[in-house]
Amino acid sequence: MLMLKDVHFKYPGDIEVLKGVDLTVERHEIVAVMGPNGSGKTTLLMVAAGLLEPETGEVLLDGKPLRNQLPKARRRIGLVFQDPDDQLFNPTVYEEIAFAPRQILNPEEAHGRVMDVADRLNLRGLLDRPPYKLSMGEKRMVAIASILAYDPELLLLDEPTANLSYASAMEVKRVVVEAKDKGKAILVASHDLGFVAETVDRIYILYDGVIHGGSPVRSMLSDEDLLSLAGVNPQLVRAMKHMGEALPYPQGEI
């Protein structure tokens, strides 16, 4: 569904962040991008969402250039930012979740979407609260809910389990797997090795703007050299190779 072909991106000042990135995500698939801070993961997601235009290379959605499908294609793409404060702007949680559905559905359908997502993410008790008064973990759940409410086909999630409790992280895992089962394509940027090990199908490593891997999760999680590029603790990598299986969930931020 999503393909990045030889994508290069520079910020002002000739700072090259993406250096020839090739990446694919299919329907019914969860793909992770791992890498150290500053490696370009957030930039990659913003390029994939059509919020940043690559200097060279192409972003394809269903085989066609994404830039030629905008702005209509934005209804098909849901991006959850790493910092929910960059995303939340409505006076209440209810208004936040309802904002996008109200643009495309009638009032009754939009309300139904809000209540359905609130139930799935255990947010009913927060619907009248202003987002700025929530904890960071609660804000992250509201940001995810605001995307799920309009049911996009492609989900782009930037550190979706950061600052979440174990229970909330398990809810995110459940929602992501459910989205995959419904035929959605999911691209996740994450440091959460436990979440990645138990949830995703394939892993890419982004290091200094260069992409590596793209292989199935079990083979990638046994490759000590590649995981070291992502900043993963080498002792954990050796332990995983010794056990011959993925780490149990959760392991938290590495």
C-alpha cells in the first residue's frame, strides 16, 4: 500500500536527514522503523504522510504518487505524532476525537465513532476533560483515538507506547493488531523493543539517514550488528540470540 523509493530529504541548511530510503508496507502488515534519536524516523513518517515533500525519490500510495492524490488522500492516512501536545488542540477530549469524523460524516455517525473509540481505548471518563490537563500517557491515548475515529487505511505511529503504563501499552498493541486484522497497513517508529518483538511483522533500521533491513521480525531481532545501529543494548541482543526467541513483552524503552 505504501512505498518509498530512493527518498532523499534535506532540511534548510543542507542537513540531509534521509539518504535514499526504500521502504514498503503492505495491507495486513505492521512494519517497524527502529533507530537512535536523530536518525530520521519522525521525518520519514512525515514524508510518508505527505506533510514533507522529498527532495528526490517518490512516495507511492497504492502504486500512485502520493503528491498527486493530495489533499484527498489525507482521509486515508492517520499520523500520530511523537509528542501529543503537537497534535491536540480542541477544548475537550470529546471534541478532539470528534474533529475529523465531523468533517466526513453526519453528526450521528460522528458521535457513534467517538463513543466506539472511547470505549475501545477506555477514554469514556475523560471525554469532558480538556486535553492539556491530562497526563502524557492519557494525551497519547487521546491522540491515537482521534486518528482511529476516522478509520484511515494507513496508520503512521511515532513512538505510540512512549510514556504509557503497561496496561495502556497493551491496549495500543491490541488496537494495532486489530487494525492489521482489518486490512490496514501500519508503520511504527519505536524504541520499544518488547512492543516491536511481539507486534510487528518486519523491521527496518534507520541509522544516519540510511535504511537497513526490512526482513521478518525474528531474523532482524537476532542480528546483533543491525540492532546495534538502532541503539539496542547489546546484552539484550545476545540474550535474545541465546534464547532463540523474541523477548517477552514488555521491555520498555531501550
